[in-house]
Amino acid sequence: MQASGPFTITLFTTQAVLGVGPADVSVLVQSRAGSATILDARVSITAVPPPGAPVLPVSVEATHASATNKLLYAASIPLAAPGRWMVRTTVSQGAETADVSCELPVVPAAAELTRIWPYLVIPPLVVALFVLHQWLAARRRPPAPA
């Protein structure tokens, strides 16, 4: 959250530390004087990769259409390399323009198996519990008459 020109600009991300891949970014634009939400601004976000990264800077327009909360402007930014990305948000409304910058830490993407292992463990665990239940139930039943 930073004040710049006539605006107070707040940048939100889905997580405090983002992983390599698409990142959802939301921006709240308020009037610096009265803290009223500004809904008719033009918001652009430029993400500059860390020095030495083999990727180019990315610029996107944040819109209300992309946001679930219509008080916010939102966009998805592809962060293709780990490191500290510099993000510059530019807000313009009429003749007024303001820029704010911040750093976004981006960590390497987790391996796919690392992210989904809990979902892979649950089915065999449920089957094992069912088999154990059936085995214990069979031990308690009296033998069938001959």
C-alpha cells in the first residue's frame, strides 16, 4: 500500500510468496484525500524479472472484469523465473497519473507430485481402512453352522 499523487494504491496477491507460474494480482485504487474507491481508472501492471533471468518484462492491464470483487482491478501475470520481481503499478484517471513499485518474491515451482501427494494418499488409505474393518468384522462373527 503506497500513496502516490492523488491516489492510494494497494496491491494484493493470492499468496505472500508466489511460485513460478501465473500469479493473480489485484489492485485497490482509492482517493488519497477521502479514501473513496475509484472505479473509473486505468490500471496497468508491469513485472520486471530479476537481473540475469532469461525472461522479458511483462505488462498487463488490470480490469474489473477480471476481478471477483468489483471494487478491485485484477490481472494474471505470468512469472516465468524465480527471484525478486519488481512490480510497477500505474494508475491514471483523466489527467492524473501515479506510479508505485514493490518487490514480489517468487520461488521455484514445486514439483507436481509434491503439490498433489495428499490427494494420492487418500484413496489407498480409505481402501486399507475398509479392508481392516471387514477383516475385524469377520473375526467377530461366529462360525457358520455346518
